[in-house]
Amino acid sequence: MANSKQQKQRRRRALAERDRNRRYRSTIRTLFRRLDDATAAARGGDVSDYSRELVKLIDRAAARGAIHRNNAARKKRRVAMIVSRARTPEGAAS
């Protein structure tokens, strides 16, 4: 339990920051799901739209400290892999 006025203020700010960070992480997960669904359904236009939006959001989250920069780099690499897999023909060797 916070005892001083400063501790109470810090607690309020920490909770607000936590909510903002959770919103970023949740939206990133949602966009990954949409990207996977678009890839599975072979909707090329949606794949490029979702990937562009997702990379932009990942960069913004990393810049604001919601996720670590290495975590952001790993997620962006994952997006690139999904997009490249969506562009290759089914019969191509992996």
C-alpha cells in the first residue's frame, strides 16, 4: 500500500503505463493472427496490408518502450518470414 502522496501518484502512472503497454502487445498479437489467417486464405492484398501495419505498430511499441527492441526485431523477422512464405508457390522447395 502506498503511504506517501508521491507513491500514490507513481502507482497511478504505473497502472496507466501498464494499460498502454498491454494495448500494444494485445494489438500486435491480434494483427499476427489476422496475418496468419490472410496467409492461409491466400489473400495477397490483405497480407501486405496487415504486414505493413504490423511492422509499423511493432516499431512504435519498441520506440515507446512497450516491448524490448530485440523482441521487436524478432517479431519483425517473423512477419517477414510469414510474408515470404505467402509469396512462394506451394510446390517450391523450402
